[in-house]
Amino acid sequence: MKNQEIKVKGKNYNYSILIGKNTLNILPKKIKLLCPKTNNIALIIDKNVPKKFKKVLKNKLKNYNLLILSFSPSEKNKSLSKINYFLKILLSKNFNRSDLIIGVGGGITGDVVGFVASIFKRGINFINIPTTLLAQVDSAIGGKTGVNSSFGKNLIGSFYQPRLVVSDISFINSLSKKELICGYAEILKHSIIKDQKFFHWLEKNTDSVFSKKTRELSYAIKKSCEIKIHFVSRDVHEKGLRMILNFGHTFAHAIEVKNNYSKKSTHGESVLAGMILATKLSVVKKMCSSQILNRIKNIYLKNDLDYTYKNFTTQSSINKLIPYIKNDKKNDDDKVNFILLKKIGKTALPNKSKISIKNFKKLTSVISQY
């Protein structure tokens, strides 16, 4: 199957996302074209990436002075001390702005390496090679980079666009079902908020995505990227419209914090639960019909994903999320800024569905009945 290319154009940036099997083969040609003055390449690679890919990349980049640095991705290592560690090495090796940094790994790796690239000598060439389905459909698009601090997640960072994103679906073959679900949650979300036809396609083809069929997987990644780009390009610095991408995430973040970011429930599983809760709230607020809720639930049931929201079907289980919902970063006053659904492919606009905690408490008994 032919590789897919999406061209991303903004006011001050222009790059491509390449999607398909063995897209890594195109890398040397693209580097020559995009970074003709590059002599030195720093390859910062997630230590979880299978060794065979490290060998492939080493071979593809043999014509450059190649520096390979390993990174152990974790929220703890998403830190300024790790950024400083990489900057010191790059400075000691005399890298300059015409050289290149390539990040290879999941979302944490992309965030860290992108941030390093954005501040090294005020900006060095950066290529992102996302290796998880979640990174390929979500974090590798949009230019958000950053690290955590003792005050919270992702509070130090920058917006910095790559020169190229290479989404090789060969990486996906090494992922577990749990890791696939992380990416699939964002794919499904993108269809729900923007594209009725794509949602209908997922109703029929989700099993093919989970069984890693090349054609279906490539199509799902491409459609998902295009939807995210639609929102990002209209709101690069996340001031308004881009907040629609947070559909389901107010609940999801509350679930994650309540569980202390336990690996028992991944980000994707929390998002799947959050989207069901957000849709139930949309039904209760008479924004959308219960038939829409049932269509979404049917995808979960057909693909054994209903376990993700089973712990949040009672009033008391939903009420236990309230202390964490109050602190959601989208809230800019004492009300919760929910993104609610009108129909498949259309949400209410951000800041139009604010609900006070007092009123939300009154609604939880009704939410639990759906």
C-alpha cells in the first residue's frame, strides 16, 4: 500500500506527516531535502523501542555524524533536569542550529525531545518519529512540547513545530492491546467530534484496527491526524476552538488523578470512560439524543471496551470524581467547562456548557440512570 502524506500548513510553519508501512525508508531522502546543511544528528530514542528499529535507523543515518542517546520515558523523567542533561551533551558535541535532533518514541519522548529542540540555541531542526498509536494520532501533531514541574504536569514548555513527522505503522505491530486502546480512544474521539462518516467507518472497521490490518490502520491514523490538524490549525496556541479536542477529557483527567495515574487504567481507557460520561451528561442536558449514546456504546460493546466505564455507572462513583473535576485546567472560573456533544460530528462550542459543581451534583443521579 502506498504511503500517505498529509501536508500541514500554518502561518509560520509547513511540514509533512508521512503514514504507512516502512516509511522510515524515506528518511534519508527527506533529511537531505529539508536539512541540507545538517552534519550532526542526535537520535534520542525511547528505550522501549525494539532494537531492530534502532539498527534500521543507524543504517539509514550512516552518512551523518550520529549521536545515539537513550531515554527512559516516565512522568518523572519529563523534567527540566533531563532537558538539561540532553542540552549539555549537545553543547559539548558542538551541535549547531543547522544540525538535527530526531525523537523516536511515544508521547513523553516526543514532548521532551521537541522541547530540547525548541530551546537549543533558540531552535534546531527537529524530526518526530512517533512509535505508539497514541503518539501517531495525537501528541505528534500540534507542536505542543514540554515537561512537568513539582506544581503539575506540562506546566513548562513551548509550541514548536517539527520539520517532519514519520508515522511508520511497523512500530504498531509490537504494541499490546492495552497500548492500542490508548491510541484508539483518540481516534474514536476525533470521529465523534468532527466526522460522522469516519464514525460510521469505525462502527464497521474497529476490529480491523485492533487486528493491525495495514490498510485500515493507515486510514484510521490519516483521518485522525486530519481531524486534529483541522482544530490545531485554527487555534495553534489553544485559546478556544482547540479545546473541543478535550471532549471526554474533563472526566478522563479526573479519573487519572483519582487513580494516582495508576497503570491499571491507562490514559486511553480513562478517555473512553470520560467520553461515555460526557455523552451521558449531554443527553441529560438535552444536547443530544439517547440514540447517539447507544451508537457510541455499541462500538464499545462490539469491541470489548465497555469495561472502561463500568466503574462509573453509579451516582456515588461519579460523585467521587467531583473534587478532581473542579481542578480541570480548562476551568477559568468557579464553573466546570465541559465539552458536550450535540450529535455525531458536532459538539457545543467551548465555554458554552459551563456547569457549577452544585448543579453538577444534582445531575449525577440522572447521569447514572443512562
